[in-house]
Amino acid sequence: MLDVIDFMERMGGDAQLSLASDSQLAEALSLTDISTELQSVVLAKDAARLEALLGTKPVCIMVAPPGPPGFEPLHAPFPATPPPPPLPEEEWEQYQRES
């Protein structure tokens, strides 16, 4: 399974491989240890069958680059420090009496 995932990752990062013709892609696949069944699925560009054979669905995570120099977001997405946990009732009443 990892062989086909590694191949597809390589394919996504290699412009020549991602734009390769079917024959070039078949040649590149033949040089791998990927099973012939998976090779034919990749060549057919059959995503549903690939998901079924691998037993998983693809996941894509995108990370946005930081803004230009000097750019400050309007607000932080999360507080810098998490709020303290709520006080137990006894301590809260004592705190209110002392304040």
C-alpha cells in the first residue's frame, strides 16, 4: 500500500511525471514494486477503485503561508493562553467574599 502512496506523492511533486502520457506513466509504474492490479487502477485514474483497494479515502491538508512582512492578523484565532479552569464552588464563594 505504501508503495502506491509513495508513487502518487512522487507523481504530485514531479511535474514531468504528473503530466506524463499513459505509456510514460505505465513505464514509471513498471519500475516499482506496486502490484499489477494497483498499477492498472492508477493508469485508469479510477479513484473509487483505488480507495476500495487501499481501504481508505484521500486526505488533503493545506497550510496557508504567512502573510507578507509586517502583516498582522486582525485577531488571533486562539487565545494566547487558555483560560483557567473554573473554581470549585467553595473556592469561588471564598474568592467573592475576599474581593
